[in-house]
Amino acid sequence: MGYHESFTLYPRKTKKGKIVYYYRLYGEDGKRASGKSTGQTTKTAARAYVTELIKNGQLNLTKKDITFEKFAENWWLWDKCEYLKRQKAKGKQISQSYASICRGYLKNHILPYFKDYRLSKIKTSTIEKWLMELYEDSERDLSPTTINHCLTTLKIMLKEATWLDYITKNPAEDISQFKEKPKEKSVLTLEEVRTLLDENTIDTVWDNDIMFYTINLLAASTGMRMGEVQALKVKNVHEDFVVIQYAWTRKYGLKEEPKWKSFRAIPIPSKTSEYLQKVIAYNNYSEPEDFVFHGSKREKPIDHKKILHKLYDALHRINIDENKRKDRNICFHSWRYFFNTVMRNKIPDFKLQKLTGHKTEAMTDHGVGQRYHVLHHKSSCCFNRYAYGGG
């Protein structure tokens, strides 16, 4: 929408009979406000004058100065948000989970503060004040990372408001983020990993539960994400590699693609292959679409809470109690860090990125078959020797 569509010009005769052009904008009630003089005697000059004021941010030019609450009504709703629809149409990688998280930031931390503000009244100083209130709110106790996510969410929304001509400039555009202090995730020591993955102590460390032992063995030897492990189907398991085709999300279930569309095939050591086949045989799978690690119902994988519970129990049995685990920040994702640590400097980085599915420019929609033939032997043998001594 151009500027000429958002204001009107009209001539007015002064007491001395001189013609001067005035302009009208929309007021806060959505109706046109009182006219103001441009001081110009021709319509062309008057238009240029108003346009320059707008470009310099000196006018609150809006289609309609609605409240933030009204503007935010459908924001981040998967099937209603116009911004999301446009991004998806352009092939941008926005997941339903991401949209849901942003909606949460909006409802819990942005709307309570801004809902009654008209868009034109949200200034940079207003946003800075809101950020400091979040930062100093001892009851909510939000981390700098969470506050930064809230700011990013608001920036996207106000950028869209600018694009739609609701406001002339994004007041959040130049606001900097808080310094983050991410808690470092610990990598298990080689001795700890060998103790956890020692098949001779499955009965004592894993309570003789081969499924949960295999889940962690698979994650350690492939760097697979929790959702990728949960979504692994029988058809994706081969003798010396697994194919990452799906991901399981806690809120939306099975996704037809893994994170960042990182479809890939990962070579697996012989020990991992052996235990995957044991799990498949024990459960007497008959359908290729069955989940390898299913829950009480075969159409759903094992719940993430059960996976974590079993891992934490196993850690406790090798003398990493709850306090030590929390202090070292050990979680299921620690297997991914461990795998990266093992393989770093043992294979080229670009091959490691293909194995882990990290987002890079080199990751394209090539067929996975070629990848595993190239990567198979060296990567699986390296892991065999390093992590548990032999294949």
C-alpha cells in the first residue's frame, strides 16, 4: 500500500484568499483526524511534503490504529496466521511446534503488557521498559534466553505491522538482546559411557530392559535426536545403517520429516545393529510401519518421560545421582554431544554434519543412499573402537 492511499489532501482558502493544502491521517479511533496544513500551495508540493514526513517517521501514518490485542488475534495460530501462511507458501522452514512456542510467548509475556496499546503508541522506550520488567520479575524468573525469544517474537510481529502499513517504523528493530548464559551441557566421560553401555551389566544398570538400553546405545552411536529415535520405524532399520525419515513431536505426534528436513542415513556399529534386531525380534514386528520403540500401543512410540526416567535410573546406578546429574546438566541430548565429541577430528566436519543433520548450506535434498555408502565404514569403525572397544 502506498503513502498516497493512507492520507488525503484538500485545499483550503486563507483569509487573504491564498490556497494552502491540508492533509488528513487516520486517528486512534480509526477515523480520519483533523486536517493539518502542509504550508504548500500546490497539490504536488503538498504530497511531497507529507511523504517526506512519513519517510522520516514524523507521522503516525496507519491504515487504522488498532490495538495490539486486535492485531495479535490470529498471530502464530497455524491455520489462521497470515504471516505463517505466507512464509509456508514461500517454502520457509517453520514448524508447527515453533509456531506454538511463539504463541506461548505472545500469550504469556507479550499480550499482558501490550494488549491495550495502540500500535502507533508502542515506542522503543515502551519495549525497553517491558523487557526490563520481564528481566526483574522475580516471580516469573525468566532466563535471558527466554526474554530474548519474547523480543524476537515481538520484533517479527511489529515488522509485519510495518510491512502492512499499520505503523511507519518498527520500534523494536534496533533493540539489542540480553546477554545469555546458557548452561553448558556435559559430555559423559569415556569410562562412564563404557559402563553404561556394557552389555554384561544390562541387568544391573538397565534393570534388564533391552529396549531402553538399545535406545541409549542407538543415540550414543548415531547422535540421533530424541524425536528421531522415537520415530524410528522397522522399515528404517537396515543391517549396517538406519534411515532418519521422521521425527516425533510431543504435541503434534509424527512429523513426515526430521528437524531442518535433515533426511539422512547413519551407519551403525555392529553392536547397535545387533541390539536393534533383538528389539525387533522380541516384539515380533510384522509391519514395516511399526515403531521400533513403541509404547503401550504400537501406533505410538515410547513416551519421552519414560526414556528419561530409565536413563536417569541407569545414571544413578553408576553413581551419578540426581544432584550430580543436574549439576553437570546431563540429559538425553548429552548423547548427541558425546557422539560429536567422539567423531570430531576422526572424520571430516562436512561428513559429521551430514551424520548429525546439523543445518548447513551443504545440506540439500540429495538421496540418502549415496551418503551412507561414502560414510559407512570409517565412521562406524571409529565409534566401535573409541566408545566400546571393537565391532
